[in-house]
Amino acid sequence: MPENCLMRGLGNKKRKNMLRVDYNEYHFSVKEIIRYALEGFLLVCIFSYFFYRSIWAVVFLNPFIYFYIKDKRKKLCIKQKEELSLQFKETLNFVNSGMQAGYSIENAFTEAYRDMMQYYGNESVMVKELFIIKTGLRNNEELEKLIEDFGNRSGIEDVCDFAGILVIGKQSGGNLERIFYNSISVIEEKMTVKQDIQLLIASKKLESDIMCIIPFFIILYVDFTSRGYFDVLYTTTAGRILMTICLIIYLTAVLFARRITEIEV
């Protein structure tokens, strides 16, 4: 597959700069902004009905949409990094195979670009990074500097550690094949531990999500079986104040539950 399928018609340096991405931030597409804004508005409508039963509450709770979109951005950023970390491990496996076949480490990365292209396609985040590395090597840039730049932009500890190991290995004239083998082993062990932890807390996350929606079903059930039972909460000042306190407690509990199940490895 020709390399210009990524950025056809541009010079190498310009293409490389255009493809550089800061993975510590996530940039929404227009479609995503519309989607998550609508999702946030739907949640605002749900909260307005269950906690206030007033159309004016929609206006009062509108700022919640901003925080919902901000939270989505954070989740998508984490998901993007997880995907990049997984593909980086696969890249190291391809590079290690190339070095065992007799390629230099620079040529092994070039070959890994072709292999990753076949497996993940040209829209893969790691394929785009390998394209930057390949282009940089063609422009006589040092591989360790390119990996270090990638590590700084990705914020992934494994990439940063690998860049440091690569620098030390080249400066000391160490056995790069052995260094690669050890690096891949450490990365795979860390990812295995992380997957085990995620598996253990997956059920707890599901329980947390279920507990977050159960109160709404309870309110619907009581409201359906006992008409007017909750009217005092929506028609009096004291009731509205109490429901506002309940909303704050509910959102605090949701955030607290999420913090408990968020574990970084």
C-alpha cells in the first residue's frame, strides 16, 4: 500500500508536522459535539422531570451539558491512550521480529509500519505515528528523538520508558535485541496486570451503573402506583429545596462511585 494514502500531495516535512497529535487532549469532531450535546440535553431533561417536574429546571440545569461533554472528552482521551498503548505493544513485537530477521532497528521500524498498516489500516493512531517515524528517519532524524517526541505527546509511560532505554542502549552499545526482548516482556506483563484488574472491577462498574439508575425506576413505580404521592416535593418551596439537595447527593455519589472504580496501573 503506498505511503501517500495518508496525506497525498504534501511534502514529507509538512505531512509529518500535520500528523503530530497531542494525545493528552481529545478533539471532538462536529458529529461528536452534536451527539454528546444531545445526550447531555437528554440527561438534563431526565433530571428536570425526576427532581423538579418543571420545564424551567431545564434552563437551570443547562450547565450540566458542559460538564457532561467535558467528562466525555476525558473518557475518550483515556480510551484513545489505551488503544495507542495496545498498538504500541504490537509494534514492538513487529520491530523485534524484524531485528531477529537481520534488520537494523531503524529499518525494523520501517517494516513495522507496513505490517501495522496491513493489520490496522491507515486510520490507526499507531500507524500514523509510525508514518511520522518513517518520514523522520528518511529526513535523517534520530530514532530515539522521534520515539521521545512520541512519548511526550502520548503521555504513555511505556513509550517514554522505551525511549529512555533506546537512548541508553545506543550510547552504551548494548545488545538492542536483548533490550527489545526485555522491554516487550515488561510491557506485556504490565498490560496483563492491567487487564486482570479491569476484569475484576468490570462487574463492580456494572453494579455501580445499575445502582445509579435504580432510584429513577423506584420513583416511576411509586409515582405510577400512588398518584400524587410526590406532589409535595414538586409544588412547595421546601420540597424543591429538598430535591435540589437530593440531586447534589446523587451526583456526588455517582462521581464517588466512578472514582472508586478508576484504577491506574
